[in-house]
Amino acid sequence: MLFAHDTECSLIAATALVNTAGRDGELLPDVAALDAFFTRHAYSGRHEHTDSELRAVRQLRPRLRRIWHAEPSEVVAIVNALLLEHRALPQLIEHDDEPYHLHAVPRDAPLATRMAVEAAMAIADLVRMGELSRLRICEYPDCGNVVVDLSRNRSRRFCEAGCGNRAAVTAYRARRAAGRP
Ligand SMILES: [Zn+2]
Ligand SMILES: [Zn+2]
């Protein structure tokens, strides 16, 4: 494990959230899609199942995406702004059989608020450890999805949306076309 468990979970969830407005178009088209996202990333706490909750979550995405494209000083500004705006106050808590981890806003805060603060706290860890280079853009041509590389050898190049496979197929075809097996 490179980072604390909650940091890694938050980074994976933030990456997935940004990519719900990525190469595959709108992946949070309705409340049901947000429900599925909530379950997939093991969120807990307040969940309203409403259009306004969905809208708030969608609106968070461009702000988080900016973190992947920004210089470190701007990343810091975004993280600090998110923490300040949501009045983040880190507290260690345990719930649902999870060991002690940090929550910086109450569990009954709106979902988009918790997503924003969790992402900001996790990115803050990356900044402190000098690991912002783990945030990358998928290398597959014209993909544009964001990637978080949590591999030990920093080898992750493609997003979760199948670009690794696409790249392998492209490379295979190129070899065949060149007459090499
Ligand atoms: Zn928790
Ligand atoms: Zn990709």
C-alpha cells in the first residue's frame, strides 16, 4: 500500500467520478446511475436519490478534473478552496467495520460535499508526499480520461475504460501489418 487505505479509495473514486464525464460521454445520466456509482465506490452516509443531488455531483466534476491538468500551485489552490468552502474539519472515525479513517465533513453532509472534501483530502496527501505525478491523463490517443497510478512501479498508462486493451490491439495490428508475428 502506497497511501492510507482511505486515501487510495478516495483517489480511485475521484478518478472514476471525473471519468463519468469522459471519453464515454455522460455516465451519470440519472439518479439510478448515481445510485450505482455510490454502491460501486462503497460510499456511506447521506444519499438523497434526488435530481438536485445528482446535479451537484455532476457540477463537481469539472472542478476535480482541473486538478489533473493544473500545475502544483493551482492544485494546492483548488484543494485549499474546497476544504475551506466546505469547512473541512478532519476527525478520525470508525463505522461499518472500517478501521479508523478521516472524515472531514459530517456523514449527513450532502453527497457532493463529501465527494469534494474526500477528493481534496486525498489530493492533499499526494501533494504532501510529492506524488502529484501519479495523476495522469490516459495515453490512448484522444481518450482524455484521467488516471490515478497507484502501482508500485508507476506503470499505469491507460484509463479504466478499456484503453489498455485498445492499445494492445493497436500494437498487435501494427506488428502484423509490418509482417512481424
Ligand atoms: Zn468513512
Ligand atoms: Zn483511456
